[in-house]
Amino acid sequence: MKRQIIVAGLGRFGISLATTLSADGHDVLALDSDEKRVQNIASQITHAVQADATNEAILKELGVQNFDIAIVAIGEEVKNSVLSTILFKKMGVPYVIARADDELHGSILEKIGADSVVYPEREMGVRTAQGATLTRVSDYMAVAPSYGIAKLKVPEVLAGQKLADLGFGPKGKWEAVVLLIQRDKEILVTPGQKEVLKKDDVIIIAGSHDNLEKLLIEACEKEEKQPSRSKS
């Protein structure tokens, strides 16, 4: 669904958010007091305005009360981050997401009414650290301590086998669930346990970090043994 979204603050995090949301088809209004930042992003999103997101009169003039979501991407300037969040809530934006750099900052944002608080640097650190130990994984997102969602191309050694036989499913060996299979242009959502994996499939798996790592290690070991079996 197309949404109208405000992004206040055009640091690296804000720019990444604004351009990604715009590329996904949403109407994006990006705000920053730095003219150069605004000019750099203007051609990539719906609207970019040099404006102070802590000025209530300016926000009213821009009609922010008519937007569906506001994202306060201001990081280090805690005072401005807090004030912007308060103003967006006061002006009736239905859902306000605010960035925090530490627990104290996040606690303040929660208490003043932010609907969601994100910690981009911390989350990226966790994501990178956990993803680094999962060989073959092209992307990894932590959703809870020691639990996440991984994206990977199906190793050739697993192709031609059913999900159930490979140990997937809540009661399977890995206690990991395949949420989605991308097969060329076809997308299979929550595939059944009888689904057979094919070479070059891309799968999205949810499970514990340890089990995902063990699964991939076992797949690698099977691949290493394949050449010796073919030679014999």
C-alpha cells in the first residue's frame, strides 16, 4: 500500500530510509536544516525541503498532520530528536518511528510517545556479527536474541530433496522454517513440507542462529564429500 511518509533528518540513516521508501513507491517528504543535504537527495525522492523539524509552525505549513508515518532520523542531537517526536505526535501523525543512539535516548523517546524506537547502529552491528558467521548467507536479520531470518541460495547438495527430508519445519531437525522460496520469477510463500528444492532456488529461513549455522556447516561438509564419492 502506498503511504505518505516524512523523514526528518538526512544523515546516512535518513538518506537511506528516504531513498529506499521512495524507490518502493511511497510519497516521501524529507526534511533537513542543511541545504546541501536537501539538494543532494532532491532528485531521488518525492519532496525534499530545507526545514527545521523542531519548528511547529513550519511543520503545520508543510501539512505533516496529513501524513501516515513520520520517521525521526535525527541521531546525535537528542534535544531535536525528542522535540521533533513530540511535535509529530502532537500534530496527529498516526505512527511515529524515532531513531535512538543509546538506551537512555530510546527510553526518553518511548516515554514521550514514539510508537517505535530503532537503534540502527546497534542493530547493524548485531546483524553484521551474526551474519558473518553464517557462510553462504547473503542477508541476515536478527529478530530476537539468537534468532533471526536468513536468505541464501540453495546449495547444490540440497537440491532435489523435500523440505521435510532436509529437517526443516517446527518439529524438524533444525527447528527452522522456510518462509519463502524464490524460483526464477516465481515466489512460493510458506511452502509445504513436501516441496522439493531446486538448484538456484533462493530461500528465506527463520530459526535460531546456532541451528542455521549448523545447517550450513552440514551442507558444506556434504558438498566436500561429493567429489570423492563421484571419483570412486
